[in-house]
Amino acid sequence: MLTLRSLVRSLPIALTMLLTGCASLSSQVIDIHPELQVSRQLNKDIRIDVQAKDQRTNKVIGYRATDKAPRPEIVLKDSVALLKHTTEHALEDMGIRRFFKGEYTMEINLVSLNYQIEKYGLKQTARVDMKINVTLTKGSKRYTGSYTNDKTQTFVGTPSEQENLKLINALVTENMNLMVNDKQLLDFIQFN
């Protein structure tokens, strides 16, 4: 029979497990859909072949916070399709409708995407960072750009899958917005 005394004794243990992430955590596949904001219009007749590559040697972004081994992995679902399709949608928003070879080649390379978590008592701080490189060519002319950003967020307890998803989506959206609003990159497309 559950008494008030046993309930009072078990409450701190249950609360600690909830807040510190001792509960069973599973690996997480991040499936994001960034919506980019563009600031410029381009000629609809421009032809751009968008190519994407994931240059990371390890596809694991990071690990969920738990004291159990092995720690649950966090991975990004289909990074190549994400980069390619998100970029094409942004270019469509700028007016471009022709995505095939013949004029420009835009190569987007995911160099790094990292998730780190640190515990401080009942709080956990998640830090995410991302770097992409872009090479845009037209004939013998070339433009290269590098886009890096990071975000940090503190949580009470272990971040949920939804909180991880939101944080990583915000990071990727911010990073790709840097790319699609790069004045020099857009000038290269518009004036070459």
C-alpha cells in the first residue's frame, strides 16, 4: 500500500530521473524542412545545376544526453537531398525555374554539422554548429563562399526530440539563409 511517506520518498527520485534524462532515450533521426527567406529576384531564364555533397566522414551529428552506454545518436536524414532541394526552392522563390546543366553549376558541400550537450546540475546546454561551402561556376569563372554559424540553448532536463529538431532546424535555416542571401554570390549569378 502506498503511503504518504513512501510517496514523499519516491518523488525526488522520479523528479531527478525526469530532469536529468535518466529515462530511456532512443537515437534520433532529424528530418527537417528549412524555409528560407530570399531578398532578391533573379532572371527566370538562368539555368543552374544544383549539386550537393556531404563531406562529413561521420554522419552522426552528436549524442543525446544520458549516462547509459552506448549513448543514443542524433543523425540528419538525407543531408544531400536536404541541401539540394532547400537551395532549389530558394532559387525558385528568386524566380529561377530551370534546374539543369548548361549555364551555372552550384556545388553545395556540407562540411560540418555538430551537436554537443553539457550537463550542469539539472540544466543541459546544447550547442550546435554548421559549416557549408559553396562553389558556383560559369565556364571559367568561379565564386566560392563559406557559411558558418552556431546556436546555443539551455534546457531544464534533457532536450526532447522535438526540442532537438527545433534547434537543429533553426541552425540549418539560419546557415542556408546566409548562403542564399550572399550578395556576392547573387551578383555572380546576376551579372555573369
